[in-house]
Amino acid sequence: MIWIFLSLAIGGILKGATGAGAPLVAIPVIALYHPEGVPFAVTVFVIPSLLANIWQAWAYRADLVPGPMVWLMVAAGIGGVLGGSWMLSALAPEFLSLIVAGGVLTYVGLRITRLAPVLSLRAGRILGLPVGLAAGILQGSSGISAPVTLTFFNALRLERPAFIATVSLFFVVLTLVQIPALMAFGLLDAERLAISAGAFAVLSLFLPVGAWLGRKLAASVFDRVILTLLILLALKLVAEVVLGFG
């Protein structure tokens, strides 16, 4: 419980500072320390994801990127999250853990190597459908779509307010679809919804802390700390599955 609390606190700080990324920290930790693994972690994080993104989408609504790009991503993402939710209910827990670990390590690798291209908004509109589909599948199956979404939005070189507004709206719609999908597949019930609401209460306490740090702390320092933590979490997940370490 202490580790899960800390993961939600750090996730809230990361979300408040950057506008995204809370699941990158919270979901691997919850998956490691709860016997039901990734399915439990994904279901517990739906309310924090929904409410935190609603709050940020509303707060930054004036900065939303204009044009059809976001809505193309949303349309494709809805189909992706439905398919990903089915995968979450059907795949073996070990495979789901490797998906989570692979997603985290891919995100870290892209951040460290800075391989993400620079895209124009016109290119973003063209890529909106495939990016949205891939992000939806990852979101539904592992709760972590950052390797696709954050890399894509970073490549567009959006200013921080536009980045937060756009990514938050995307996740609001996907989570609104994800919740009934998880219920339909028998993964989300009243008890888990209550736990998820409690998780949001923890995360929300630290959103203002992250927002303050985002304005005060050097971005390079913040990045190094978070990336180091993510690497350790992903390697621990891989060790649990491949090497049987506990």
C-alpha cells in the first residue's frame, strides 16, 4: 500500500508538471505489488485518468490545437481502446506485464535518444488516424499509451498549454469509452470503481505540486529523475516475468 500510494503521488506530480505520464509510474508499481497484476492496475487507474484529464482539458481549453487532427485521433482511438480492452481480458498476465514494461522502456528510449521526428500540424493531421488507433490499443491493453501519444505530440513541438489541452482531451474521450468496455469484459465492478476513486483522491493531492514544480524546476533535472525511476520499474517488471524474481 505504501508503494502504491507513492506511485500515485509521483504520478500526480508528473501529471501536474507535464500534463501526462501519470500511468507510466502508477500502473507498473500497482501491477508489481498487487496479485492480479496489470488488469487490476488498469482498472484502478480509470477514475484518476478520467477526472485528472477532465480538469486539465477544461483548464487549458482555450489552447486546444485547432483543426481536425485531435478528432481524427479520437475516432481511431475509440476503436483501438475497445480492442485493447478485449486484449486485457484475454491475454496471459505475464504477457500483459511485458507489454507494460515494453511500453515504458520504449518511451524512455525515445526520450533519451531523442529519435522523435519534428512534424508539422499538416503531417499530424495525416498521421492522426494510425496514431490514434495505436494509442487506443495500448491504452486499452496496458493503460500506457505514452510511447505513441507523448512521442507524437512532442514531435509536433506544441507549447506546454497546447500540449496539455490536446493530450488531456484525447484521454478524456478514450477513458469514457474504456470504462464501459472494462465493465462489459468483467474487469471493472463497483468495488474497483470505489478503489479507483480513492486512487484519484491521492493523485489529485499532488497535481498542484507537479504544476508548481513544472514552473520552478529545471526540465532536465525533472526528466532525469523520472526516466531513472521508469527504467527501474520496467526492469523490475521484466525480472518478475522472465527471471521469476519477486
